[in-house]
Amino acid sequence: MICPTAEAILSSHIVQEVRLPTPFGRAATGIDVPTDAPLPAQVARVPTAEVVGPSVSPAGWLQIVERRISNSLQPAGRDYENQGQWLSAETASAATAFFQLTSDVLPGEPHIYSSLVGDLVAEFKAPHGVLNAVISTKAFTALAIIDGSPEETRIEWNAVSSRSVRSTLRSLTAKLCDGEHGSAVAT
Amino acid sequence: MAQRWLPKPGGPVGLKEPVGRRLFDEPALVGATDQKPKQSLDYRHFEETRIPIEVSFDRLGPEGIDRKVVTYLAPIARAHAAARRAKKFGGWVWLKAAQLNSPPKGTAFPVIASPIQPSDPEHAEHNPYHAHTACTGDAHSVALHLQWLFTSQGKMRECKDPRDRVTIGQRISKVGRFLGGLIRWKAAPKK
């Protein structure tokens, strides 16, 4: 089975938003844009179209996981009945935000359930190992087993940027998909 | 007839001793019942909510599993399950103490003998087989490491609830129903 690196997964999901030029110098969105207005730095000008990007599209499984989380919200006033079959609104919100931010740099669709203290446990499988993680409102704690070797990661939400979170997970996913020493070169 | 093994009071946990962690059935999220069953052990089996973190184990025998020890411990574990809000006890996942004390990779979890005395006010039952590992740091991290260690190297010792066991009477009645059905089918006119 060929598994692309996280970088490859990321680039395969890059969507190039193409705005076709209109006869009257208007953007295809219908918004009036002066033709001589300066373009934002990230917008590249090409002869036949204006390419905006890159923007990253989420993983295909994101909606399914979001639905599972939202369908598991604890009904109001039933805290004492919760034995792990429901998620609190805080945990659900933190987990949803986490998956929305990182779904494209994770190894694949997670198996999710609640921990005894109400955090979300997410378990991922990859060709070179597994990634078991606990997502709470304060932190992300994960243990990746890459070719039998454990590697722990802990991210405190209030101490890092979203870019840093994505970068950490992208590197972890690359190891899980290609192994500690990267993919073998075909001969 | 061999006596049930009893650990030496005050003695250390032997490196060859099978050390088990109790398994309880845990519910799935109500909105996520469409997920495929997973192959690894559940994280919750290793999650400790006590602070400081002390993960409890049962010593299941001197070298291999002692059936009499299992028979002694099973009702204690079932009572523990009932105390955990109607959860069901399913058995143990176990490792040799040496595998916990010094695993080839990852964090070590030295096992300390800590028998529960009948006079202990916090525990109703007497458990001379109780042991634990004391951990520092993050509870999630400890549980994740134990989950991996037991998933990758652990063995299962299932323990069925006697209430779930099929009695001889029930078996005879089942066979009777099957034979009755067979006779009726044979006697029925063929089309």
C-alpha cells in the first residue's frame, strides 16, 4: 500500500481557487473590484486567471467525525447518568475545533470515545504504527508508536500557535506513514 | 490438593509473576456507534483518576496464573465493577512483572506489592494480591504508555460472570427444543 507523506497529503488537498476574468474586469464572484486595485500578497497573477491560494481542504472523514461528536452531546441536566456515552459541550467544542484545524495532517479517520474524565480519546492507524491521543479543553496528549518505538507529544493549547500544532502533527504523520527513516527509494 | 498461592507478606513482586489489570466494559459514544470495532485495548482500562497517580494491579500467581487466585479475585473484581456504576468485569490483561519493570522500549512501571488489609478503611474487601505502580507526571501520558504496553505485549485472561454461564438444565432444554423441532420437521408432509 502506498501511503503519501503528510506533505503529499497536504499538497493533494490544496485547492486552487480560480477566478476567471470577466469582460468588464470584474471578479467572477460578482463583487465590483477596481481593475487597478492592488492584489493581496498571496494572490498570484497568471495570464488567463487569478489564482488565489493555497487553501487547504479538510480530510474527507471530517464531516463524519463532526457528526459523531455532535450526536454525542450530553443532554442538559443528565450529568449523573453519563458513564462515557456522552461528551460535554466543552470537550465536543475543543475536539471539533482540533479536527477542523488538523484533519488534513492527521493519519486518517480516528476511532473516538470518551475517557473516564470526559476528554475525547482519538485513535489513528497508519502503515508504520498507531497514534493514540487524548484531546481535552487544555491540551493534546498523544503517544505515537512508530515501528514499535513510542514517541510522546504534548501540546498545550494556550502555549502554541495553530501553525505549530499543524507542523508538529504533520511531522508525526509523516513518520507514521513512511517510518522513522522516511519512505524507501524505488530502484 | 494444592493450596491457593499467597504472596509472602512484605516480599517484593517476583519478576516472573503475572500482573493483571482488570478490564471493565465501557460504553461507546451514543453518536459514534457506527464505528468499526477497534483492535487495541481501550484507553479507559488504564486510566487512573486518583492523584497522586497509582495504577492498581492484581498479582495472579507465582509464575503462571494460579486458577485458585483467579477464583478468589473474581468476586472482588465484580464488586469493584458494580461500584463503578453497573460496569461489567470481563477479566484481566496481564504481563510478567519484568515486562512492566523494564520494558525493552518506552517507560518502565515498577510494580510494588501493596496488599489491601481487611482493616483498611478505604477498601471493604481483603486483597492480598493487590499491587500498584506509582507514577509522576501527566495521567493521560501514563495511561497511553500502559495502553500501548499491554496492547503490544499483554495476554488476556477472560473471566465469565457465573450469572452468564449456561447451566446443564438450560443446555438440556436447548437440545430438547432442537430435537423436538427436528422431529416435527421430519414428520411434516413433504411437498
